[in-house]
Amino acid sequence: MRKITCLPVLSVFAVALLLSCSVQSLAQNREKFVISAKAGGINAITGQASVTSKGQTDWQALMVTDNLNSGDRVRTAFDGRVEILLNPGSFLRMASNSEVELSNNSLSSLEVLLIKGTAIVEATGLDGVELNINISTPHTKIAIVREGLYRLSVVPGDTTELVVRKGRVILSDSHTKVKGGNKVVFSQTNVSVAKMTKEEKKRQEEIDEWSKERAETVARANRRITNSMLAAAFTARDPWNDRFFGRGFGLWFYNSHYGCYTFLPWYYGWRSPYGTQYSTPIYNPYAGRGYTGSGGTTTANPPSGGGSYPSGGSNGGGRPAAPVSPPSGGYGNGGGGARQPASMPSRPIESDTGRPMPNKSMEPSRPNN
């Protein structure tokens, strides 16, 4: 009798152990991909959310280790919220009772379809950077072209409301530019643009507060990236063989201490539209078409000597060398993607110490500890 009563307990323990190992394995699997230029990663979940693959009808529980492919759909329950990575530096955050489809996950033609509910897009950038994040709804299609904060709400069969708190969008149908401080309402037959009232500007709902909290978290995860973390990441993977790696303005970097990806820009000056700064950049000598040497010259190939990258991320003058202008199309080939600003900012000041932020390099053999 004693052995019989122990069997169910052992079975439950075995199942729990297997589940624990599976979750740990998934987390470790994500940590292997500490650097990424891809869109579609699930970066945060609260409450209940589910996912279905393209062409499928069954829904499964969404996990923070999932990476969406083109055609995958995500929906949230009454208590659910989800953060999805777009092109490096930009996030889409879903409110409760919402559904989105990642129509195209390529960085050159990135497109998200908001089917119902509410979503906020936080687009990080610099003055002069032209982004290309395409958002569709049942009533319209827009292109986000500037850093900023954008909120879309869809009432199925009725209207889509777009609130541009900061930034600029282009309405695809009319090519009309809409700047920050405006609200646009789309129906099946009409489009109206109006300035936001003071009450509308002050109005904050749960998704607005959560989006700001997430922005602060990922920016903090950026500030807590150490040189040893960079050295380990770039030792484990040769980024130069990734055809997307040198394009655009940075990458997604997984910070295991925070359990999420954060934005790691190629150079200084990138900030969240919420006001927080990505103060840990990294110098990519091959961003764009070539390598920028200490004298400012450009060559098509990396320096000889088995991967001797510039130490400290500077060009000898104490400032990070500006990356070479990327090919047209930014993140990808063709006309999509982001475009580089005309000039690069100098190093930011660390708010805690009042001193310039240190340079950081991708050179694994000579980290700046």
C-alpha cells in the first residue's frame, strides 16, 4: 500500500521536473541568440495570450520565448498584454482583447495588421532618421516614418482611430503626412484629421502606462550591458556573416539579467520617445558598405589579422566613428527600411556621475573592462 500511494506523487514530481526542464531549455535557447536583427520576437507577456500559425485554426498559449513568422497571429485575453519586437529599436505593445498578425517579418518590408483592439508602437530613433514600419487595419494602412509614439484602436466593422502623440506617419491611400499632436479617424468611407484636445493629450489608459513601464525597462536593460556581456556575445557568434547585421542602426541584444531583448545601437544618441536614452551603444565598423578606419577612410573588407576590430569604439578622437552610410533601403534591400541621419551625435553624459559614457567595442579579445 505504501508503494502504491507513492506512485502518483512520483509521477507528479516527474511531470513537474520535465516541465521545469522544458522551460529552462527554452530560456537557454533564447539566450544562445543574444544578438539578432530580426523582427517578431515576443519580448514580454502579462496575463493570457495565445498564438496561431499561418493557415492554422488552433490557438496555443503564447510564450515569451516565441518568435513570430510571417502570417502568425497573436491575441490577448481580457487580462493580457504583449510586447513584440519590430525592427531594432521599435516595439509594438498590445492591449487586452486585441489581435494582430505579423503580415511580413522581413526588416525591408515589415508590416503588422491590427485586426481588433488597441496597440501602441514605440519607434525609437534620431532626428532625421526615416523609419519604415507599415501598420494595416481593416480600414487603412499607414507607414510610420519618424521616431515617436503611435496608438491605434480598431473597432471591427466600424472605425480605426490613430493617435500620433509624437512623430510622423504617412497615410498610404492619400500620401498625407500626419504629425504629432493629431488624431485620425478612419471609416470605410471617410477619413478625418483633427488636433488632439488637452483632455485627449492627458488621457492615459492601462496600456499607455504599461507601455511606458516597458520602455523604461528595456532602456535600463541597455544601460546594464557590460563589456564582458558584449565580449561573450560576439565570441559565440560571428556577426559579419549575417547579411542583415551591418544594416540599419543596431540590433536586438538579449540581457539575461532582465530576461528580455533591448536595443543596442551602432552609435550614440538614440533615445526612446518616452525620454529614456539608450546610453550603451556599440561601434560597428562594418555598418553599411565598408569599414571606417582610424583616418576616416573606407575599405570594402575588414582589417587583416583575424578580426582585429577597433578598440574602444572610437576613431582616435574620443568620439565613436560614424558608420558608413548604409545601402539604400536601410535594413534590407530595395526601398524599405530606415535611412541614416546626416550626422552622428557625440557621447552622452551619464546621469549618475555627470561624466561622458564610456566607449564600447565588439572586439572580444580586448574588451574595455
